[in-house]
Amino acid sequence: MVVTTKTQKKKTKKRIAATKMQESIENDRKERQYDDREFSASRIRWSRYLLYHLLFK
């Protein structure tokens, strides 16, 4: 059986909370990058569509 003090428990809780916070920040960043990529791709598609219809109709 491992004996832990209160300060060790507090430090462990803080460390766990910090890693969870870091993971959530990284996930948010990844989602935002994906959204930006998707947005720019749709914007390019839309501009191609407009160009085609304005020039060739």
C-alpha cells in the first residue's frame, strides 16, 4: 500500500487538471484549424463557381 500525504494528493490533482486543460486547448486548436481549412476550401469553390457563371453565361 502506498502512503500519500495531502500535499502529494493536491499536487497530483493539480497535475491532472493541468494535463486535461492542455489537452482541451490542443483539441480546440485542432478543431479551429480544421474549420479554417474547410472555410477557405468552400470559399475557393464558391469563387470558382461565380467566376465560371459570370464569364461563361
